Amino acid sequence: MTEIDPRPFLAIGTAFLAALLVSVSHKYPNVREMWSTVASVIMFGLVISMAGGVLDGVTYEYTLFYLTDTIGLTMRVDPAGMIFAALAALLWMPINFYSIGYMRNNHEAMQTGYFAAFALCMGSTMGIAMASNLLTFFIFYEILTISSYPLVLHERDQEALLASRKYLAYTLVSGQLFLAGTVGVYCISGTMDFRAGGFLSLDMASPWVLQLLFVLMIMAGSVKAAVMPLHGWLPAAMVAPTPVSALLHAVAVVKTGAFAVLRVLGFVFGPKLLSQLGIADVLAWAAVITIIASSFIALRQDNLKRRLAFSTIGQLSYIVLGGALLTPLAFKGAYLHLVAHAVMKITLFMCAGCIIVRTHLHNISEMNGIGHKMPVTMGAFAVASLGIAGTPFIIGFISKWNLAMGAIQAGKPLFVAVWVASALLAMAYLMPVVRMAFFRPEPVNDPRRYGLISYCMLIPICFTAILAVLLGVNPELFPPDFYRLAEMASSAITAGWGGGWSD
């Protein structure tokens, strides 16, 4: 059942309005941060108010105006979109509080521009999550690129300038690829509206034309999802402040890339057509190479943020691989990992930021014994690290279990071995940080000076770490029910395909 409702646009508009109010409040830091905080709460309230209806089978839709005579700027909230929208809205609240503590304690310049751009990023992410058609998706995809550029450039030094230019070059090109694919899809089908199970078919065009369109659109998503060899912008972007890194990795940009891949696979082409074209296997193997290669590169990184960046590159390809397997359980695992990785990786980056603010340390080799002075921060880091590796009773285990079952359902057990190997590698590049923090002595006559604890930073870290455990113990604990939404989305994508995945 479809219901006309303006709440999707209100959620987006809340963030965009907050960006304007933040900008005009630059002389009043407390007021500026109040706008950002209030907007995050209102957005979450608007999104969560629709979750129950979506779980009951309602699809919320609203058209603001028509972009062409047939295509509108239309928002539609289905189970897949609700997963991403609820995730982004939920995590904006803790990262906003964390940003206040980080920016103040680290004495960052240009804080007004930072909070304004952050709000624009959240609004455009919400637009991507709720876009009803490819053109609306593209518009918000590009708004996200432009609004996140000043965040990467934030430090305004030579390194930030080079990194931001690299980021802009990669992401703008990916946007144009997506636009080209969108135009091609419209020319052969006459529609751009997302439809569960896809709306393209072999009788619309030659197989090579469909394959070309698939490559264009998947490459566009793969750039932001940092699938190798299209990942170069992501490690470079680590020059940005740590809350920006958390935004890039957990909520926006790379997550929108992974979400774009899932939308194209499940709502444009569909499992049946992709099985006939045989091209999804190429994407699957690109994801496998990325998972393994990025994990080995992460092992060699001494800079903590760069190690986490290469971890993200591998973990995002879990989602891509899950979608490329084209089975119900794999799709469900991919959507669940969208949630799981976000919760765990935002925790890891917030912990890294807390370390930087309190100790000014960036390299892992310098972190011997810091767990004795920062037990809560490093304890949360340990929890998130175990979750990244897929340890039971933490949310990462649930998503990886479904991904593994999806590979078996597809008759491709080799991919299960890839996920197991990746989990072991994740333990190898993350747990040494925990071991050094807690089980290595502090240097003799330790020259390090620890700054004051910022509870604005510490409380969000505790919140996301506890959330990772609670969702791992009982995935139905928090509304919206991510587990049921993922199941609904995967069922809708594969409905009517019968046993096509076992052919």
C-alpha cells in the first residue's frame, strides 16, 4: 500500500534548514551547535515515525515537483530505503555530539563551515536513501559530493588541498558515469522508478547494451564504495578531522556508494536479468580481490586512521559481494552489514579521534599502554574491533552469518572461505592495537601528556559500542527493526524469481 506523506521531504528539509541556521549563527557557537543538535533529533523523530508503517507494508511517497514532464523529484520510503535512512538519522545524533567535543577540544578553525557542511551531507544522504527514481537519486548523490568536499578540505593545508581535489575528481566522475547510465536506462525502458526485482529485461535491448549500462552504474557506486582499483581517494581523505572520517566511513559517501550498488542490483536490473547476463560474477570477484588486498594493506599501516580506512575498503566490499551473489540471504546479509559496519566503524573512528585529542598520537607504534589512562575509549575500540572480525554476540556476526549463508545458497562456498580469511585478517590488524593499549607497559618516564576527558566525545563512543553489543545479542531490540526490514527488502527483490539462484 502506498501512502502520500510529506515526512520524507521534511526529514531532508530539516537538515538543509539546519545548515542555513548554522551558517547565520557563526557568531554564537552555542546557538550554532544547538541548531545542529535539534535538527538531528527532529530528523530521527521523522524517520522513526515512518518505520512502523514500513514494517506493516506501507510505502510512503511524496512528489515535491516534476523535473521533467514524466519524472518528479519524488521521495519514497520502502524497506531498503528505511534501513539506510534510519541508520543515518540514528547515527547523526551521537556523531553530532562527538563533533562538538572534538572541534572544541582540538581548537579547530572554521567550525561554522564544518557544521553547516555536515548538515548538508546528512540531508543529501537522507535524499539518497529515500529517492524514488534514478534522477532524484543522482541529484542528491551530487549534492553529497559537493557538500562533503569542504569537509575533506577542512584543514586548508597543502595535504588537504591535494586530498580534496583527488576526492572531487573521483566522485564527480563517478556521478557522471551514473548520469550516463541513468539516461541510457531511460532511453531503453521509458522509466527511472526503482522497482523491487528490477524493471529492465532482455527484450528491451541487446545484452551488450545492458551490460554496458550495468558497468557504468556499478562503477559509479563502486567509486564511492571504494572498490579496488577505484579506492584511491579514501585513504587520501583521512587528512580530514576524525568526525569527518567517521561520517565518510559510517554514514555518508562510502555507504551511499554501497547503497547505490544494492539499488542498481536489486531495483534496476534485478537478480533474474543479472543471472541471464552473467555479469554479476565479475563484480563479485572484484569485491573478493578488494576484501583480501585491502586487509593485507591494512596490516602494514602504522597510522591508525589509515589502517581503519583500508579496513573500510574491505568491509564495504562485503556488501558489494553480498549483493552480487543474487540470493535472498546474501541480499539480507548485505543490508544488515550496511548497518553493522556503520555502528562498528563509527565507534572505531570516534575512538581514534579521542586518542588524537587527548594524546596527539596518530601512529599505532606510539600507543603502548594508553589503555591504562583511556580504559573506556580503548574498551570500546576492542568491542568494535571484535565486531568487525565477526565475533558472536556483536552485530557484525549476524550480518556475516547471513552473508555466508547467502554464499552457500548460491552454491559458492568459496566465498565463505573469503569471509573467514577476512575475519582472521581483521583480527590481525585491529587486535594488536588493543594488545598494545592494555598489555604493553607505558614507556619509562612517559613523555606523553593526556588532555582532559571530554564527555561530549566519550558518551557517543559508549553509546555506539553498547549499541553494537545489544543489536548483536538481540537484533530486534531497537526500532526500527533492521533485521525485519532487511528480510523484507531481500524478499521483495527476489520475489517471483523462484529458484533462479540455484540454476
